[in-house]
Amino acid sequence: MYATIQKWGNSQGLRIPKPLLAALGLGENDRVELTQTADTITIRKAPTTSHRTLEERLTAFYGKPVSEIGPMEPEQEIDWGKPEGHEVW
């Protein structure tokens, strides 16, 4: 099967025939992963990513359960010097 790369807005696009998409179980707005090696482009279904809760994100960021994360220490106020210009304080 052959296809032609065509101008699509400011980019280039490749139209994939519907029977080929159907055979792969792909449809409109499905995410795909593109990989390039030498003179080959491979298109495959992108792995599904599930929605992570805030608790899961915080646990991943801090490396410990949310229950073990204490309050943040307040940052020291930085003296930037006297106001210059017409700042309103």
C-alpha cells in the first residue's frame, strides 16, 4: 500500500487508509507513538496512561506516602533593596 505526504496547514501530513486503521484498531483522535530508525518510521498505538490522582502525584514526587509529608517550611524573605521607580508597596 502506498500513500503520499501532502501539505497540511504549516506541516506535512500522511493520510492513512481507513481499512488499514480498522485492521489495527485505530480511529480518529487515537494517540500513536512514532519512532524513526534510519529510513523507517514506525507507527504504533500509544500506551494508555491512566489519570493519576493528586495523592499519587505527590507520592511520586516526594517518594513517600502523603501521610508522611509534613508542612512545607516557609521560605526566608529576601531583601531586594529599596524600591526603584514607582512601585506601590
